[in-house]
Amino acid sequence: AARSAPRYLEGLNPEQSRAVETVEGPVLVLAGAGTGKTRVLTTRIAHILGQGLAWPSQVLAVTFTNKAAREMKERIGVLVGGAVEGMPWLGTFHSIGVKILRKHAELVGLKSDFTILDTDDQIRLIKQLIQAEGIDDKRWPARTFAHLMDSWKNKGWGPGDIPEGDARAFANGKGRELFTAYQDRLRTLNAADFGDLLCHPIRILKNHPDVLAEYHAKFKYILVDEYQDTNIAQYMWLRLLSQRPKGRPANICCVGDDDQSIYGWRGAEVDNILRFEKDFPGAAVIKLERNYRSTAHILGAAAHLISHNEDRLGKTLFTDEADIDDPKVQVHAAWDSEEEARAIGEVIERLYSDQNDLNEMAILVRASFQMREFEERFIKSGINYRVIGGPRFYERLEIRDAMAFFRVVCQPADDLAFERIINVPKRGLGDASVRLIHDYARRKDIPMLAASAELIESTELKPKPRAALREVVLNFERWANALENTEHTELAETILEESGYTGMWQADRSAEAPGRLENLKELITSMSEFESLRSFLEHVSLVMDVEQNPDDDKVSIMTLHAAKGLEFKTVFLPGFEEGLFPHQRSLDEGGRNGLEEERRLAYVGLTRAKINCHIWFVSNRRIHGLWQSTIPSRFLDELPTTHVDVADPPSGYGGGNGGYGQSRFDKAEPFQNTYSTPGWARAQANKTDATRNNWGSRSGANVERIGYGETDSRRGAGRGSI
Ligand code: ATP
Ligand code: MG
């Protein structure tokens, strides 16, 4: 008798079922937004486990963010009825990389308790090296080198691999030397940076066939979400794991969408997706064409927008017929970003009072600086919100200080952490003392804490600093001894008390001090979820997209980059202005590719919405403290009129004062008319002729001049990447 299909397969369309059930051999699912790619992956894992094809520990599943990994784990649990005993190998490339590296650290000259360096530590370290080389670090900033090294590591390169031209690009040819010195220094510190979390495992798998064979045997199934955004290093990594020297290739399933490739600036190669069929001859390539997420209006708008890109594979996407009640995509104008935030806040409040969950709303910004305005507004009007993937809690000064104490306790060789807090609170160990300790440590090639322990027995330091240092050394000794047999939250609290750190903020009369103390409390609280101080430290270095109260009803604020893969009933897209979106830097650095990547980002933004999609632009924006007139994004002009409504202009802007009076926002003049104005289209195509544009501001400022600040926290979504 035919067995009835398992529950989890119910409701899948035929292509989705095929992608789920084709578990043998390589499978590529190439499909547009909202077609169920992630759902296919999740169901596929449920299928593999449900059918007993593998143990959870034999499935390697890569997601783009930690948040996505958590959600996937939950969903699998639901599908297979809660029977999933953990999925140790479900995570981001980086979190899986850490695991592999901890196991085989000695193969690349590290110990398994190595520290993961964060950006700040990394910059400080590079700066020291640059100065030690006698290079002018004003001319050759540490940040530039960090960036350069990152791009090398994204390609899987070590110091020996970089081409001559690349090596010459920094400090008159000192690039390779610095890179080597940096890696040596990391080894001495027993530390790895984020790039190493990818590159070291590659080296291990490449140079040690026995280890590679071990993982070949281990991972029966490999699954990768958001495959279009893998970089070369990640690609190499997957190839090593999936291409067996003899016999059939691994059971690997990658899903992705070339139209959503938005990490080119971080080294992602959309070509990886195109290469899949070459790498895996005979791979099953499955297309999904039905979008389950968005209304026909949203999909129509997004599809039309992305059709302006030349460089794409081209895919069909359809959804149910438009419902007469479905709202079109709404385009709104505001005077400046403050008004934009206020107006969006008002829409949110209206939706909220109509029984809409805040959890179902998101504000997706192009650049993180845009967030502040919303945060301020929402705090003022009492709208609950959360910032996802941003530099927040764990990046605060007091949190970083506290973490530095914990790091030294867990990992006494962590000089960077030690240097950060040796004189915090101030205890008379000034620069001169620190330099002395530093030099002594370098001379004897030992960590600074060990050097300190020796120095307090000698007379090299003056009595006062020596006494202060003695206390530091004894403190760390005592805390380290307590590590194994004290509850870690208790120990953490003790450390902050006994070091005088908590007291320092209690004595501080500044306005921020109470908040900092609250944050320190929150830090201890958040630690209780973890088994040990070590596992907590690891979690923090990996995860930047933690939320404090995931259950509360809150509006989400995040960058477009961080929004990949997510969906919300209502999505707000502020800042559709030339220079901001598309971002000027992408245009300057990337030319047409840059513009196309920006357009894909807009496509990602629109396709996050299930029902309501609100786009905003302002005519004045303050950038680096200076007011600039702005002109509306060319992307607005690339939206099809059939799916877009232009909302009423805000009160007071309708007059004939050169504002929106003659534009699309004049209600007497239908939206379509503006589209058919040839001058308008040309003005949009040629942005130097800003004055022709009659959407925006009075002056028609030359936007080319505007340089926006840093946009996305590289480690936001990213680090989800992590
Ligand atoms: P993106 O490209 O944005 O990552 P995706 O292709 O991964 O999108 P999913 O997030 O997996 O798409 O699915 C989009 C939405 O459609 C989800 O809410 C999902 O539950 C729903 N969905 C997918 N397949 C089906 C189906 N067969 N029946 C009903 N709903 C579905
Ligand atoms: Mg997805």
C-alpha cells in the first residue's frame, strides 16, 4: 500500500517537492524572491532527518546570518515534531569555521582556545605594526589596510598568495610584509580575525587530506542558503567539502537568486551560482516561479525595477492575481529626514491602532546613519523598536571594557584586551608603564600578563606602579582560579566589582553613567543563558544581531543588507534619493556594476513586503552636519505606474512655491504623465543635470558632491556572515 506523504511535504508545489526530495547528488535551486527557497532548505533538512537518512550532526547547513540559523533550527523542530537534538553544523560560514578551527587549531599554529579579534582590536594591532615599520599611518591608515587584508582573505589568500600588484598597493610595497607580520602577531596572541575563520579552515582542509577525509565522511548532506552571496573563500571551502576525489560528488543543495546578490562590495561573486553546473555536471537545477510572499502590486513593482538591470539571468515570477483590495506600492515625499521619521511613525501608529503587530513592520535603510532619526522619533513617541544587525549593545564602551576583563581571564595571552583595561579604572599605570610591560613582553616573547607577573618581582617599575600592577596580576590570578568552580555570572559580577570597574561608573557623575551601569547589568543577565564565560565570549564575538527581547512586539529597524531573507507585512523604505540610494560611493567605485548592485538592493527591499510597501524620499537631508538639497532616486522612476500610488503630498507642500507643486505630487496631474515627460526621464538618466528634475528641491543641488558616511556595519548582517 502506498504510504501517505509525510506531513512536512504538504502544501509544497511540485517543484518545491522535487527540490526537497532529490536528496542524492548536487541540486541547485535558482529562483526569485519569496518563492520558498529557504522553506525548501528547511523542509529538506526535516526530510533528511525524518527519513533517518542522517543524524543531525551529519548535516552541514549554511545560512547567511545567525538569526536565520536560529529561525531555521526552530522551523525544523516544528516540522519534525521537536525531535531535533541540536544541529551542531547549522550556522553561518564563520560560526562553522570557528568550530572547525577550534578542533584543528594546532595545524595552523594556534591553540584551540584562541581569541576572535574584533574590528577595534584589529585596527589597534595593525596600527602598531604600521608604526613599528616606520610607515606614516596618516598617509597609510590602519583601516585601509584592514580593508585590503579583508578583501584578500575573502579570496582565500594568505601573504604568499597575493599578486605583486596587490602587494604593492599599500605603503609603497610593504603590503605583503605587513600582512605577514600581522599573521605572525596573531599567532603570538593566539588570536584569529574574522577572515581567518574562513581562511584557516581552507588551509587545514587543503593541506591535510586526512582531516578533509574526516569531514567528507562526516557531512552526508550539505545545504547552503543565499548562495548568490558567497565569496571566493566560502566557495573554495564548499568545494573542498563537496568534491570528493573519487566517486560521486556530495549531496549538496544550494539555493539562491542572482537578482539578490548584494554583497559584491564584500567580495561576493555571483558567478559562483553560474559556475555550479560546471562544477557539478549533471546537477539537478530546479526553478521555482511562484511567489508566496507578496501581493501582485509589490511583485509587479519589484520585477519592473529589476528589469532595468542588464546583467541578470532572468527569471519568471508570478503570484495570484491582484486583489482589488491590495494596496499599491506607496511613494511619499517629506521635507527632511525628521519629517520622514515623524510621518513613518504616524503610519505605524495608525496601523498599530488597527490591530497590526509591530513585529510585522520594518524600516529598511540604505545606510545605518539613517537609523538614528527613527530611533529618536520612536523613543519620543513611545513606539517599541529593535535595531537588528547594528552596532549597538555589544559595541558600547562599557560593554567592550567589561568584555576585555573577561577575555583576559579566559585567555591570559590576549594582550589587546589586557592593554585595553590595564589602566581602567585609572590606577597609575600610564603610558610609560604600559610601554615598559609591552617591551619586556616582546623581548621575552611572552604575553603581557605573564610579563607583568615577572615585572612585579623586579625593580624595573617604580614602587607605585609596581604596587598597582601587583594588584592587577593578583586579581587576574584569583579570577582565573575561580573560573572552573564559580558560577560564571557570579564571577563576572565579582570581576567588575573587584576591578573597580563598576565603582568607577558609580562614582561618575555624567549623564551617561546610570545607563552604562544598566548596560553592565544587562550584560550579566544576558550571560546566564550560556554555560560558561568562554561560550558567552564566543557568542558575543560571533553574534552582532542579538535582540534583547525577541518576543516583544517591536518595529524592526535595519539596513537593507541585513534584511535579506526576511519578510514583513509592512515595509518602509526611506531615503530614496540620489546619492543615498543609489549610494554615491557605489556609483563612484562600481560604475554600472555598482548601480546594478544598488538596484538589486532596492529589489531586495521591495520584496521583503508581503502587503504594504511604503517608499519615502526627502528633499533636504543633513549629511555630516550640512544641509543638502537632494533629488529623488532614479529608482522611483523605474517603478511602473500601474503598481504605484503617489501619496498625498504632506500638508503645506502643495503650493506653487517651487516645491512639489508642478510635480507628480500635484494631484491634478496624474502620476503617469510625469513618466511620459521625456525631459524627466533624461534628467534621471543624466544626474549631473539635476536642475531638470522637478520632484525634489528648490535648488537642484549637485548631488555628485555628496559623500555619505560609512554605511553598513560590515559585521551586521554580515557577520552573518557573522
Ligand atoms: P528570499 O529570496 O527572499 O529569501 P525565499 O525564496 O527564501 O525568499 P521563503 O522565505 O522560503 O522564500 O518563502 C517566502 C514565503 O512564502 C514564506 O512565508 C513561506 O512560508 C511561504 N511559502 C513558501 N512556499 C510555500 C507554499 N508551498 N505554500 C504556502 N506558502 C509558502
Ligand atoms: Mg530565503
